[in-house]
Amino acid sequence: VCRSNKSPWVCLTCSSVHCGRYVNGHAKKHYEDAQIPMTNHKKTEKQEKVQHTVCMDCSSYSTYCYRCDDFVVNDTKLGLVQKVREHLQNLENSAFTSDRHRKRKLLENSSLNSKLLKVNGSTTALCATGLRNLGNTCFMNAILQSLSNIQQFCCYFKELPAVELRNGKTAGRRTYHTRSQGDNNVSLVEEFRKTLCALWQGSQTAFSPESLFYVVWKIMPNFRGYQQQDAHEFMRYLLDHLHLELQGGFNGVSRSVILQENSNLSAGNKCCINGASTVVTAIFGGILQNEVNCLICGTESRKFDPFLDLSLDIPSQFRNKRTKNQESGPMCTLRDCLRSFTDLEELDETELYMCHKCKKKQKSTKKFWIQKLPKVLCLHLKRFHWTAYLRNKVDTYVEFPLRGLDMKCYLLEPENSGPESCLYDLVAVVVHHGSGVGSGHYTAYAAHEGRWFHFNDSTVTLTDEETVGKAKAYILFYVERQAKPGAEKL
């Protein structure tokens, strides 16, 4: 129907092939359509028997059950699932053999040429590597590609010592993952390190992050199953679990020793969140000051909140704008969203403040100040909001700067900051394509050595700043601009 060859899933009941949910959701719709006669009409014995709930990924050959909302390893008594798997593998092998010469020519011509570009008259290789979609993992791929382009963060993990995980039957490559399979001896830090090392190696074939996704399933149960996930939620879980694991140490090397080996991460640059500092808080950690004032007696309450990212509302006056031209009104900018986040606001009746002086809940005002800016400023635009029955997407285009985002006016004590310390340059953008959080597709734009790339799962293409600037951003990653040499001495 959609003419897409991405994420093909074959129904094991009727052998029809449909695209996965992150494309246009036809595989899920096929399952739902098969359930309609059972819910709206009188059930018959035949309809109860025919339920199109089990399908197979034609790429990884893993089997999924929509009713259980999970991948399964069970087979029939006659081993029919394994026979389908072997048949698909034979088809793939025979197709590869018959098209061997054609594929070789494509690699030598179009694929190779697409991996080359001219920079200042000389030809250089396109070194970026894509990430395979494991069924519906574009949300994870977009975040991984973005983080891989944050140089200081990425380099820290790539320089960590390797961890060898061996435990009998579970050693080696795991092909079919289930909730009950595998051991508890897993390391998110290690699999994250392996994935980052696999990127930017110049490989023309996409890397498959199976092992990392397996660990994600083990330690983040809410990301199991074949459904679209929220990229921002995944990023927060990923950073939080990396932070926790780094605190505990791994492979016999304590976290403190590893941190000391990286001279770029001094103690003064860290922001503690949930215990001791790690590279996560050293790079992404900032501090907010939350001021609440009682409108009855004027008592002021202050508290400091550490953060790894800031979630910004898109102001309501811009939410109906759906075109990039914005002819009917002013264009929404990132500064509008930041101003909405930090401006003084009166708390509504559901958020009454417990005033210690009045000794009861009173009307009050709230204002945020940034006490400490992070090295990498992650800004999440809240595009999904709940209505009475469903979660809608705010599709408004928000204009954002690629260079020189000035955060000085949002600081609590701007006079104590250096001339360059409040300026940020964009390094990555995560974009959600589609209408809802449970559907659609995630891609990412990221800058590497002065060039912008578009990461769309396995496909990586060069792009330009103009294209990046037109993207309807969901998550923005800004890197603190480095002060010029000698600026501190002056």
C-alpha cells in the first residue's frame, strides 16, 4: 500500500507482508482489522480460531505477538516458525547470489560515489555509518547518532577499557530476544561504548545495535515490545542508567579512577544528580533556581534543581501555526520558548504553594533562573500534549539558531560569566515525523567536522545548514562555545 521496503513484517497466519509501525503502521492495522469482527459482531467458532496476532520481521527473523505485545521464542510442535525463518533466509541467500554482479556494480558506482564528496576541490570519503532499525527502533537510533556527535561525551566512552562478558550459553551473539532469555550480567556502558566505536569508522554497511537493544530491554522494561517509543523519554532513561552504572564502576575499575583519567572533566565542572558525579552530569548537568513567592505574605522560597535537559513548552499563541511560512502571524522562535519557560507565572489552583509563614496553601508565583549552564545544553520542545482522550502533537515550526545561542539573559548571575561561556552552537537535532507519539518516525541531523549529516536509520546523507534550519525540531543539542586561546588571561 505504502510502497515502502522498510521494516517488512510477514503475518504468520496469512503470509501477507506489511510495513512496521514506524513507517505507516500497516502491520499493526492488519492485526487490528482481524479483531474487528470479534468485537463488533457475533463471534463464530471460525472467527475465534483465525487471529492474525503473530508476525515475523523479514530482516532479523524475530517473531512478534501483537496480543502479548512482545517478541516470542515459542514455536509450533511441527516447528513451522523455524521453517518460515529458514525459507526467508534461503530466499535472501538466493537473491544475493543471483544479483551478485549487479550489487557489485552498484557498490562500485552509485554507492561508492554517494560516499564521496568534494571538499575544497579534493575528494574525501563519507565516514558516517548508519544504524539498522531492529523493527521499530528509530527513536533509539536518532538519539545514539546525536550523542555520537557530541565529541567530548563520545570520546570519553570510546576511550574506556573494554569489558568482556562471558557466561556460558549466553556468550556470543544473541539473535532472538525474549523477556526471560539471557543473564543479568549486562553492561549498558559497555554496549554503549561498542556502538559509539562502530560509528564514524567509514563502513558502508549499517551497524546493527542488537546487543545494546538487548541490554536496554533488560534494564529498561518499558522499552520492550514492538511499539513506537518517545525519543526524549529514551534519552533520559539512557543517560540516567549510564550515570548510575558509572557510579558503581565496572570491569574492576572504579568510577572515580576512570573519571580521573580524563583530564578534561575536573571536579568543578560536575553537577551532582542522584549521588556522585559522572561524565553524564559533567557534560549535560546544569542547575536551576526555582523561586516561589507567596502572593499573600510575600514570603520567598528558593530551591536548586539539577537538570540534564530543559523541557520547553511551545507558547499557546503559536500552536495553530502549521506552515513554515507563518503568513498568518509571527513565527515562533526558540527564544519564545525559553522566555515562556523562565518568565514569572502565577500558579493555578491545582498547584497552590504551601507557605511556611502562612502555614497553609496560598496563591503564589513561580520563576526559573539558570544558576549553572551545562557544557552541552539539551532543549526538548514539548510537542506532545494530552487532551481529554488522546495525546496530540504540536506541529508548529520553531525557528532555532545554528550558531550563537545566547543564554546570558536567563542566568541568575550573568555578571559572573565569561564573554564566551553563555554562547552555544548547535551540534544535533532530533526530528519526529508524523502525527502522534505512538506512530511516525524519528531521524536526526548532526554536525561532524564542519559538515551536516542526516541520519535516517541505515541511511546517512550529507545535507546543508539551510535544510537543518527548516527542520521541525523535537530535541536540540547545543555545545558550549569554547573560549579563544588567551581569553582567560586577558
